Amino acid sequence: MSLHALQQQVARALTGQADGQADSGNDPGLILASEVLVAKRRVEAASWLPRTSRTLGTDFTRRFAEHARSYRPRGWNHPRDDAIAFASLVVADRSLTQMIRNLAAYEHAQTRAAAPGPLFIAHHWQHDPARTDAGPGTHLWWRWGRRARLCHLQLPWG
Amino acid sequence: MIAVAVIAVAAADVVAAVTELPFLGAGLGYRAPLRGGIFQHRHELPVLEIIADDYLDPTPEQLDELTLLAEHFIVLPHAIGLSLGSAEGLDHVYLERLANLIAHLKPPWWSEHISFTRAGGIDIGHLTPLPFTQEAVDTLAHNVATVRRVIRTPLILENSAATFTLPGEMDEAAFITAVVSSTQCGLLFDITNLHVNACNQGYDARAALDRLPLEHVVQLHFTGGHRRIDLEIDSHSHPTPEPVWTLLAEVCRRTPVRAAILERDQRLPPIGELLNEVRRAQQLMTMSTP
């Protein structure tokens, strides 16, 4: 087998096939490497979503493993994209409490705001995760261009 | 014939450049949560290493951070996603951005891994071992030659850790020797990766030192991982274990080492604990400085 073909086979085995199932054969080292890869993605996502991951606790590990099986990040910004995609799932999951979904929405917006290039993000919360003593509020993030600095404004109304 | 002569001259230049690299001492892999402690103890940290991939598409805030770091420390870029071992070649956008970062920082050298991270349109997101074959050596040499046409700053290559191996024609020591010889790059020798691979593949790490091209070592990495299902995992999550310190001391005894970087990514302890490890490495390095 050529190096190119071997590398494609290993890449598919480590990241999962199109049906979302890992195909690591019976090699325990390859299976473990696949698990390590998911663990590494989870640690990186947790660094972008510290409060969401802490609040979900052990459920974060289980939920992220499910997410990792179906979502394959691409490019060198993949830890950030991975975190954004995972946070979107948490926000959309109505089986979770409103508090956790609020938290994920806040960190989802914050992570998106860390990307380069022009952006404008506005989000309203009933209970502001940035200030536990605050009621409803709106956060705005904006960056006018690639070389412009990130601005963040917190408004005490929604 | 002229083209062959030009390549030979370029390779000789690289070897000369490696031997002329400066001695920097022991330092730390820069991680944003450590920023305050790093600046507080900046006089004990002559050198930092950054993950280049984090700054390939930087925001103005990240550029400020890089500028601040470069004002106070020698900053070595350490790339992860160039995928030098990919048979399908390099991502030229990635390479161009990496070249911009290196031009911005002007480091004495930069580093990448003897591994691949991309194949068939899939970004694996993790350093993946190459088969120990001549085809893999040739692929690395071809890709390194491509990189050198874009980035003139000396490149050093790091041995990778693995929980599995792919079918090969030689052992790891012979493979690394062939890669160093073929690419004419210096070696970023990750002591922890040697320890991890020796444990997982059942060979004697100390005996392997006899067969590795230690004369090409420019820089060391060291850290601690964890064990799972009878396999060592290079998770950068624990203090450097004693067997790694023993190997590190042995390498420093055998060859001059220009820099050693503690790579800690997970379960970050207080800065004082990391500095204790950096100081211990610095003491061992003083034995290696000619």
C-alpha cells in the first residue's frame, strides 16, 4: 500500500467514517489513539467554554463524545470551530436547563467573537451569565475590520 | 547537475546554521492562563515556545500579545499542523501564514513534527505517526525542501509520541536518523515521547539513545503524561516523571543542548511548580553547554 493510501486509511480510522462510526479495527493502540483524539478535542473545547463545561460536569464528557462522532472539524482553527459547534448543540438542547443553555449561548458568542475579521454579535439573556447578580441584559461584540480591535458592550436591558 | 550542486550547497548551509544556533537555556511552553506568572518571573525564563497554529490568523489582540512576548523573551514558534509527513503535500496557505508569523518573530529557529495531521481531505487534529519506511523519509525530505524555499529560518524536527505503529521497514531510531540525514534538519528531541514510545513498544529508551543522532539535537521537550489501558499517553498533563529526568540528564551529558522547553497543556499547576521543573532542566543543561 502506498504511503498516501495508508495515511488516508489511518485518518479515516482515527476520525470516524461518514456514518460517524470509528473504524479502528482491532488494534488497541489505534482505538486508544482515536479516544485520545476525542479527549484532546474535549480539553480544547473546554478551554473555550470553561463555564459550560464545568457546569455540565461529567455530562460534558458524554455529550462531547457524541458530538465528536458526528462533527469533524477542519482547518487550523478547528479547536475554536469545534467549541462553537458543540456550544450550538447545548444551546439547542431543550432537555437542558435554561441556565446551562444561557451559559452556552454566552460562551458561544464569546468564542465566535475571538475570530479574526469583521463581526457583529448581539445576544440577549434573561439571566446574564457574565454577572450572576444581574437580570436581563444584552451583550454586543463587534470588530469593524481585520485590523480593528474587538469591542464589547454590555447593556442593562434587552 | 547545476540543480544538484545548488541543493548540496543549501544542505551544507543548513548544517552550518544548526551548529551556529545560540544557546538559550530552559524555558516554558507559553499558555495564555500562565501569562501573569510568566511575566512575573520573566528573568528566570529566557525563552518561551508558542504554538504557531494559535497565531496563524491572528486578531489585533493576538498580535499585541505576540509583540509583548517578543519584547521580553526569545519566542520559538512550534508548528503542529503543517503535516510535513503528508504524502499529498503541504497546505500552501498554512505555509504562507506560518512564514508570516516567523518573519514577525524572527526566532533563531522554529520546529515541526515528524508526523502527519492531514490526509485525503481529513484534518486529523492530532499528530499521527508515520510508518518507518524509506517512502516516508523521502516524503518528509521533499516537503521540508518545499518549506525551505519559503522559510529560510532553520527548521528543527521533533520525534512524535504514538500509541500505535504502522507497518515499517526499520525501527524508530533508524527512521529518525534517516530523516535527520535526509532533511539535514536539527532535532527537537522530545524526551517524554522517547519514554512513551519505549514503554508502549517495549524497547529500552536508554539503549535507543546510543542509536539516535544526538549530535543533531538542538532543543529538548519534556513533560509528563498519564497511563491508560497499559499504554502511556503523551497528554502533557502531569509533572515530568523521574525516568524522563534520567533520560534528559543523559542526553545533556552526551551532547550540547541549546534549549529545553517544558510542555504543559493540561491540569496547569501554579507557576512555581513549573518553574521548579524549568530550573531543574537548566541545571542539567549547564552540564551540556560546551
